Amino acid sequence: MMTVDHPTYYVAASAMRVFRLAMACMVVFWTASVQAQGIFSHSRSTYPHWINLMDEDGQVINLRDREARPYSPTRTCGRCHNVDAINHGWHFNANFGTAEAGRPGEPWILTDPATRTQLPLSYRKWPGTFHPDEVGMDEWHFIRQFARHMSGGGPGYGPRKDGKATAGTSNTDKEEDDPLATPEGRWHISGYLENDCMMCHAGPGAYDVTEWARQVQNENFKWAPTAAVGLGRVVGDTRRIPNDFDPEFPEFTPGAQLPQLQYDASKQNADNRVFFDIVRKPAAERCYYCHSTHETGEQSLPRWQRDPDVHVMQGMNCADCHRHGIDHNMVRGFEGEAAISPHGSAVAALSCAGCHTGVQGSDNPQLFGGRLGAPIPEHKGIPPLHFESLTCTACHSGPWPQPSSQTVQTSLAHALGQSDEHRHPADPPHITQPVFVRNAAGKIEPHRMMWPTYWGVMTGDQVKPLPIEQVQKAVTRVLRQQPAESAEGEKARPESFPRGWAPVTKEQIAAALTALQKGLEEGQIAVYVTGGRLHKLDGETVTAIEHTAAEPYSWPLAHDVRPANQALGARGCMDCHAPDSPFIAGLVAAQPISPNGEVIRRMHELQNIDPVLWEAWARGFGMRNAFKIVGFAAAGLIGLVLLWLIMQAFSAIHLKRRKPVAELRA
Amino acid sequence: MYATVVFFSIVATLVLMGVHLALRGGRERPAPPVGVVSRLIYLLVLLSTLLAAASAWGPILRGQTMRGWALLAHSSAAGLLIVSLTSLVAIWAGGCRIAAEPDDRGRAFTLGTRLAFTLAAVAGLLVILSALLPMTPLFGTHEQELLIQTHRYAGLGLVLALMVHRYLLWLAQRRSRATKGAVQHEATTA
């Protein structure tokens, strides 16, 4: 028998230590390499995801354990998938300082009816939007406000220090976190809102987005993925827990308790694993949760009369065109995206033109046109100049234009997808569509548009929004106390308007500006931007002026796509070239309306088209048919004359040949 | 490509006319008299062609697409050109036949003038058709692009043919004036 003082023992023990160390290194190396590259099945069939759940510390969860903590998608999915790469995808990287801004898109709209504020926000610094920091909104408040329609990640991982998230995808990130260093946030109580893969990749009916939104509203960020995917029930919320609550020592804060999680143990098999119903390519219905629109304008059709996107009706999914690799950098599908994408022609082949018409002379077979059987458009009778001036979406996308642009509600702005008994067509924020404007490439394309409405401070000619909390303290009471005038001319309380968004009066603006001015420094002027105008105090009266700060923000709309027979121009040139065509003469009214008068723009103003030129074209097109008749008659006449000249020439040649013979005979 | 062709073809035509003027200027047959209406129509053809060419080539030579005011000017000039060119072809066709005989004073359009006139009529016909056919719902994008190319080169052909025609006509009219002056001088001397 070998004892501890036996020399062989030390050799064996040392060998064992080396072996254990080597094994530990291998495990660490294997885990790191898996996280960096991921594990693949490389089959078209979906891999059956019977997996172990893991908590935020990487510990395997036993659903039968009463003390089990909520599962962490980052840890659970990150065992096999490169979540670091995924977290840098388009949907999640907006607040990364290094992320590309990309083409301007739909902003998050800070809507506060109490202060009559609708402000476009974006971490991407799109021109016309404001960074959340500018209105005093840190990541925690941003998540609480908007994560009902986010899948987590990005700002959900907390404030970023030197370009890195406080929390992240690896253990080291977590250890560096100091929740108390961010007193404004309550991350140490709510937990981080991790990127929840299942929001998009859960099978049909396997994910409850309304439960997700409810947990976000309850500030149960850490618990939201578990509850939404139906693994367990979460009781309680963190909203009433004071900021100084320490989850490690809950006994120091009497009465405060973190939410209780009750896992459904029946979902766990004998092997301690749980089945995740996963789809690689999400169905359109999944995308619709965040990307739906609801037309609410006077001339919009009831839901049952509207046609869905022609591609979806042909059996396609959003992800058939909006593809991505493990990096989750979605192909957005707009013209010119290939030039700024590292994937080049592969991205070009997924745009409208790339798929349907292809690119002439391309070596990429996917760019030959007619990809996946897409019909190659003939565009008969449409001069090619149109394709240099218009995007495909100008004629094929969105609702058919009406004499006035129509209001629309979106998932991100109006929380569509959440049941709400108080929904009203006039609910703020006020968004209108389709508005035909020029894009960065100079082409006309349909947009959705909103007019920023906010209380701000003007220094020189620069206008910045005031922090929303500061505005709420100074303005809310003023707007609530004074009765507003309803559309019928009756004095009504703000509560009688949708979401309490009553029109503001000049008197209210004056009172609010006076209140705001008290908190400003010398040289700063309190202003209110609304209805396409900037309002400021001139003595005791409110004056409204035009200012770049009051310009609208718009973003392209591309769906629903209409087929050729319902595209603009299907009935002829006058669909767009008639003097009263909505495409060019349609009206766009600034909403909400300024008390100093309504600002209405025509489409051609927004397209920077010379009104005299537009008028001349409009009149010219009235004579187009006459022009064609005269032109063809003229061509016919010239043709006949040329024919006569040719016959004369032949006749002369013939006579010249016969002349010597006749002379000889004579 | 097209801009280069336009530039060099016009320069080459001007050079050839200069060489012709130096070598053969003054030997042409005197031109027949042209009435006021014909002169006016001819002037309209030249003006409308000039306007159409300038509005088209201005943007093209700058590497831009013709649109906006240039396109409006081009379309307006096109209407005038269609009417005036058709009228000119109808009125002058008789005098520009290959077999047209000189008048009793021996005045007739030269063969070069007649050929230039016929080429201008052919190019004009192509210009009109290639402008009008895209307005019909018959041709798709590829055919439309072919028609645009046809329109461009036919337009260039029209300009060159009218340049040559105008030059030869000018030579003949100069000869007519010289002959008329000589006759008047002889009559005065006698």
C-alpha cells in the first residue's frame, strides 16, 4: 500500500495535478473556441435542441430546484453559438460606438402625451434623430421604455464604458461590473436584459411576446426570457424595490423581495435537459411583432380589405430576402447596400432589382436576374429614365397614395402586438405615409414621416431638446391645469383626447416656456418645437418661426409590396404626371398642428422640385396624346416623302439606262 | 462613348467642310430661289435642332442625365422640330429629287445638297420614331434602351446632315449672289 511519505506518491500526485491542469486548459480552450466559432450540424434539417439550461453564472439549472435562477440565453445558447458575433448584429449593435450608422431607419420615438413630446431617438446618430443621452435617457431607462419591442442585447447589457458593455457575453465582463457605479440605473436589481434568441427563433406558438413585454414593464429584465418562452412562472416585480437594495444581502432591506421563479419541471427530461422548439429561419409572423403597421388615416382601408405583401402571399418569408450569417448583420435590401457591405454582390442579389432584374454583366449567377423564379419585369412603356430617378419602392411599395398622406401606426412607436383596450386611430406619436422624398442617392422613394415635437433650449441658432424629466417637472402641470380646446371647439380636459394628447394653445406654450426659462442659463432661450415650427416667447406672446430643428424626420418604407398591376403607373403616365397626382401634388400636414397655424407641404416641395418646372410638366403632359398623334402623322408623312424620293431615284436611274438605247434606235 | 462620338464627329465635319471650302468652294451650281415661307420653316428646323441638341448634349457632355429643365426644353424643341421638319421635307422634296432638273437659268440644288437633305429626312424620321415609340406600351426596358441609343445617334446624324446641308446651301447661295451680281454688273456696264 502506498502512503503519503512514499516517493511514488509524490510522482503520482504531481502527474495527477499536471493531468488535471491539462484537462482544465483543454476545457477552457474548447469553450473559448466554441464560443468563437460555434458548433454546426451543417444539415438543412433543424437540430433537435434538447439542451441544458444555464444561469447567468454558467451553472446548469435543474428545473426541480426551488432556488433555481432564471436561465440566461447568453450562457445557454452561447455554449454552442458565437453569441459575441450575434450580439454585434444589426438588431443589437445600435449603441455600440463602433457600429455603422447605416441607412436611416425607423427611430425609437419618445412619446410623452403629458408634455406633448414626440421625439425621434436613435443611438445610430441618424440625421434628424437625437441620441437618448441628449434627453437624459440612459440605457436602463431606454430599455424600460422600449424593450417591449426589442429582443434585448445592446443597451440591455447596461451602460457602455469605453465602448464596451458593462455586462456582456463572457464571465470577465460580468466580474468587472459594478452596479452601484451607475446609480441612475437599477441593473443590480432588474438584471440585464440579455439578447433573447428565442424571440425570433422560437417555433410557432413557443414564445409569448406579451409576457416578455410584461416582464420588461415590471422591470424583471433578467426573468423576461424564462417567462416569455414558458419555462416557468415569474411572480412579483422589481419596480418597488428601492435603489439601494443589495440582492446579495436582501435582509438589509426589509419588505423588498426579488421576483420568485417557479419553473415548470415537466419540461425537463430525465437527462436534466429541456427541449427548445427552434426554427433557423423565423416566420414572417415573428418579424411582424416589431415590424407591423396599422393604417389609421381617414382613407385607409379596413383591415379585411388590405392586401398583404405580394412576396408573402407567394409563400416567401421576410428572412428569405433579409438574410444574414452568424454575425446577424441583416441584409436590409436597399439599393446601394452592396457598396457598403462586406458581402458585396451577395447582398446586391437580395435587393429588389438584384433579385428581379439582376445586374447586367455580373459574374455572380445569383445576379443574372429572375432569382428563385422572381418575374423579370418588362416595364413596357416606361422610359428607363424613371429607374434613375425612382426607387423600385416608389411605385411598388406601401399604400396607394391619396391626395393627403395618411396616418399610420407602427409596432415600435405604438406598441402594436400588445393588447390595449384604449387604442385610438389618433394615438400619438403622429406618423404619416406615404411621403415621397429624395433619398441620399437623389432618387425619390416613399417614406414614413414624423414631425418632432419637443421642449428645448436654443443657444444662438442651435436647438437641443431638454431632458425629459426636467420638462416633465416644469410643463406637465401647466398643460394639465389649463383646459384645452377640442376639435369641436368645446373646452375639454386633456383626458378626453387619445392618450391625453390635447392640442396645446398659445397660452399654454407661453406659460410652459416661462416655467422652463427659469431653469436656463443666460443666453439660452426655452423653445417649443411642434407642427413644423419653432415657438418661442417674444415678450409675453408666442411667435412661431421656421427652423431646421422643426424639420420632419422620415425613413424609407418598403413593404407591403404591390404587384405590377397595382403599381403606380399601371393605369398610365397620369398616375404620377397628372397635375393633381398625389405622387407629386399630395399634401403632407405637420402633426400635431401648431397653434400658430397648420404647416402643409406638397410632395414636390419635399422632393426639391422647382414648382414652375413641375407646373410646366403637368401642363405638358396634358398635351401628350396630341403630341403622339401629331408625331406619328409627321413620321408617316416623312416616310411617304422618302418613299417617293426613292421611287424617283429608281425611276431616274432606269430612265438614264434606257436613254442611250432609245438614242441608238432613233 | 457617345459624348466622344459627338465631339469628334462634329469636329471632323467642320474640318471636312473647311477643306472642301478651300479646295472646291465657288464651283457650285447656283441655288434655286427659296420663298419666304420655306426660309422661315428652314430657320425653324435649324433653331429647333440647335435647341434640342444643346439641351441633350449639355448634360451628356457633363456626364449627367438629361432631366428637369433640360428635358423640358428638349421636349419643347422636339414638338417644333417635328412640325417644321415635316413641313420642310414636304415643301423641298420636289426640288431635292435626284432627277430634279435645273430651272431655265440653270439653278438647282447640288447633288450633295440633295443627299444631305435626304439624309436629314431619314435621320429626322428615325429621331421622331425613336422618341415616340417608347411612349407606347409596346417596348420593355431593354428595347427602350435600344430606342434611346437609336434616338441619340439619329439625332447626331440629323445635326450633321443639317450642318452639311446648310454649308452646301450657303455655298450655292453665295454663288447665286455672285452670279446675280455679275449679271447686274454686265447689264450696268452695257
